[in-house]
Amino acid sequence: MSDRTGRRNRAQLVLLAAAVAAAALVPMALAYLTLGAHPDVAATADRDTPGEDALRALDRAVTSASTAVSGYQWSERERAVAAFDGALAADVRGIETARLSETVAVDVTRNGTAATAWATANCPRGPNRAFGACEAVDGVVVQERAGETTLLAVGFDVRVTEPEGSASMTAVLAVG
């Protein structure tokens, strides 16, 4: 009989431990749901739009690719822009395809008109400047400084297409 009593006591102890554990979880789960600590809340609230993501990635890519322009003489500015294009191309392809799995397509093209307008309004010049001419070449703003080509800015058109619709934006990204 003592063997049977021992099993019954052990079973009751296991049942009591399970009830205590369940009772401890109820207030914790209630607090979790009441405070709005849902795992998806932070993920959706902090997420930028695909267009903002693309522009931020383009800004980093332009800064990184700008090093390809150093060392070119002003007379070689078209070659400098071609070297910049070569350094930037892989990053642009990556930006355009980064969110395809989310059915978001990004199309990045160069905007020469926006680059020319930026050059007219923002290129450093004046009697106390030692800088030379400023020119937009295929949407890339370059300036002659000490006989060399210096990259200043790049104009882009970015079109984002997603299930909710599409949006287009034009941006000129300054370097440095």
C-alpha cells in the first residue's frame, strides 16, 4: 500500500507543479499583450519605405564609388565618369533587385537635368575660390580642382513599384 500512496503523492506533486507554472505564465502573457509588445509591432514601425531604403543605399554606393574618380585630369573627365559608372554599376543592380522577393521592384536611372540644375545652384565658385569649371556629365556633377576631376554630386530618378502602387522620386546626392 505504501508504494501506491507514494505514486499518488508524486502524481499530485507533478500536477501541483504544472498548475503553479501555468498560473505564473498567465499574468506574464496578459502583461505582454496589454503593453502591446507584439513581435511585429517593432518590425513594421521601424521599417522605411522602399524608396527611402533605395536612396539611402544609393547614397552609400555613390560615396563608395566616388573613389574611382580620383587621379583623373580635368581633360579626362568623361573617362572619370565612366570609371565611376563602372564602380557604381554592381551596387545599383543590387539596389534594384534587393527586395524582389517582397514583390518590390526598384528602377534607378541617372537624371542629367537634375544634376545640371544642382551644378548651377551649388557648385563652389567666385573670386575667392581656387576651383575651376563645374560640369554635369551624364548626370554626374564634376568640378576641376587643381587640374583634377572631383566628383561633387549625382542626379538620380528612382521608381519603386510594389503591390500597393508605384512612386517616383528625383534626388541629387552630394558626395562628401
